[in-house]
Amino acid sequence: MTTPISPELQKVLDEYATTLPGGKTSNVYLNVQEAITGSSYLAQQMNASAQSGDLKHIAARPLSNEGAHYESDNKTMVLNSSAMSSKLSASDEAVLVFQMGHENQHALYSQTVGTAEKKADQDLDAIAASKGTQHDYTSVVSSKNKISSVDEAQAHLAGWNAAASYIREKDPKAGIEKIANQSGYALNFMEGDKPRSNLNFNPDMSLTMTPQNVAAMEKDYFQQPPNKTRLGPHGDLDYSHYYAAYTIQHACAMDNYNHALHPGEPRPELQLNMKALGLDPALIQSAGLSLPGGRYPYTDISDPSKPVHRELTGSVMPGQPFAPVGQALPGDAKQASSPQESGQALPSSPEKHGSVNSAELLKQPLDSNSSRADVARQTFAALMGDDDRALNRALNTDTAKQFFHQAETATAQQQTQAPAQPQVQTQPQAPTQQVTGPTVRR
């Protein structure tokens, strides 16, 4: 029985049509409509995500190295327009149904992912702010990859269920092999000509999201080798490296940020156990990292008796110049990027960024309207960019409060001095390109 499209989902589809040449008569629209109306499971799930507000938009764009993705920041399912320009065959339509079921599950699970990632980010921030000389981020990278692993596994099970519903509504006798072959993902569900033994199929060929099935799909999908997943800017990443790269990038940004708050002190050693994480340093480097100053040192502690010192390189993270000993906070108020948005900005080429030395900042003469604390807060705002939550969190750290207290004290000591114009900071060039980051679920 066909599942009716809810008013909430129809509103999403109506908006989608307005973005397309030809609107509701275009193949790019009709193929999506056929996917939803042809699979009761997909219609039910997309009705639910539209009603919960986790799916607000559908977009069609040319995509490379992926069939579709979900953007959690703007609640958008993005489909590959290049694959939908003509009317799809039944087999190709089943592939689209699978992809839409997969991405819609990302939408439905996005709030759970957001809560779990917030906790992991808090753990990462605590490591970055700790007083030790060694900052080991292995556990945080591992926990965030586990979040992504479960998310991807559940999404793939949902994709299967959507495709199984679509195919069996046209052919009620269709079995696992036909569904696997027609949906385009046979390798994840079949071992040769037999269903994978670690999956428990229901009589209607669907897969319930039991712990056993989720664990099986983590192994058979999330842990596929790079030549099967083809993620990343060069198509050479698997899921583990794709998601770990953003967490490592985030760790570099926050480690640099906290080091900048302590000018003159030695830089803590950023540590990663790459072997325990199952990561290849060369593939992490290939992910197109955006780093403070375009580089960041780390130590691979896979063998504690023989630590290996390496340096990641990449494009310059906006508003995040590398802060060596004696350097403080970067200062580009217009183009800065929050360290919390660790994967948001991956410029295509390195940019030049200025920096501010905190000791010099406290010595600078004031203008008639600004205190040194104002200048300090402006500097923090430059580092955090337009992310008000990240800025407020930074402003409320004990280190920041102490820094502002020192600035206010310096202001009081010079209130009798004649005001002078503040020094003008060099504004860096704006990034020429931005690539979506960890808010994107493949």
C-alpha cells in the first residue's frame, strides 16, 4: 500500500521544485517523487524526518566521489543532479531510493549524533586546555569515529530497507539477491551469491536495526577499504580516515588556540596513536586539512618506546595562524573561523594571516573609546569568528577571565595618559573556497 506524502514533506518537495529548471516537470524532480511514492518505507521515514524538522530541504547539485549526502547544519538532503537528468530505469531508481533512505536516516539520527559529538568535543576541549606537556587525543578521535560508525551503519540499513520496500512493492517475490543487485550495494549485503551470515533478515527482506545488524554493517560498510568508499577530495579515503581527519583538524585548532593563551610557555606535544586508531598518516594528510598557519606538529605514539614526530600540512585555517612560543591570539575579525567548526573551512590555497602578541597588546596605547579588555575581547572574537556560542565559551574560561583582568588593570594604570589611535591589524585575504566539513554525512 502506498504511503501518502505528509503535508510537511510535500512542503519540502514544493520548495525543492522551485530550485529546479522545469520545476515539477523536470526529471530531477520526478525521479525523487517516484522514489518516495514507490517505497512505502522511504515515504514513512521521510514523513517522520520532515515532521520532526530534521529534513527541511532537498537540493540537487553535481557531486563527485559520492551519490548523496546530508547536511546537518541546514537540514538538507543533497542529491547528485548529474545522475538524475533523465528518467531513471527501475534499477537506477532503486539506487536513488537506497541513497535517499540512507541520507534520511542521517537526518533522523542527527540530534543523537549532535548530542554525542558535543560531549566528545567537550572532552577534546578539556584535553586542549589541560596543563600537561603532552596532549593525547587518541581517545577522542576513537570516540568520534565510533559515533560516525554507528551513524553510517544505521543509515545503510535504512537504505536497504527503503530499496527492499521499493523493489518488493513491484515484485513481491523479490529476494535478497535481487534487492542487493538492483539497489547497487550487493557487496555490503552479500557474500558471493549468499546473504551475509552476520545479518538477520526479516521475512519481508528488511533489516531491523538490532545491535547485531548494526555491528555487522559497521564491519561490512564503515570499515570498507578506500578503493570501495572513494571519499575525500582525491577519492582515496575510507570512512575512518574521512571522519578522523576532521577531528584531528579540530584538535590542532583547539590545541593552537589554548597554546596562544599562554605566551612564552612550551607548546604541548599533540599525540595520536595512529596504530590503535587504524589510521594511515599519509591518508590523513591526503584529506585536505585546514590547519593553523597551514601546518601542525604531532607525535605518533603507536610505539611508546619509539615515538615518531611528524608534521601535518594543509591550507591555512581562516583566523588561525600558527602560534609559536611567545605568540598569542590571531586577529582577523572578518574572516576568522571558529576552532569548533574544525572541518568547515578548507581553503583551496594557503592564505596570509596576521597575529597579535599578547604582551604587546597590553602595552598598546588606548583610543578614547576602548579599554585593553575591549581589545582583548576583540582579539578573542577574531579567533572565534561568527560563532557566538564558541566565543562565549572562550570568554568564560578561567584563562580568558584572568587575561581580561590583566587588561583592565593595565587600563586603570594608564587612564591619565592621552588617548592614542590603536594599531591597525593586517587583514588576511578571504578564503577563495570553502568545503563542507563534519556537518556532512555521506
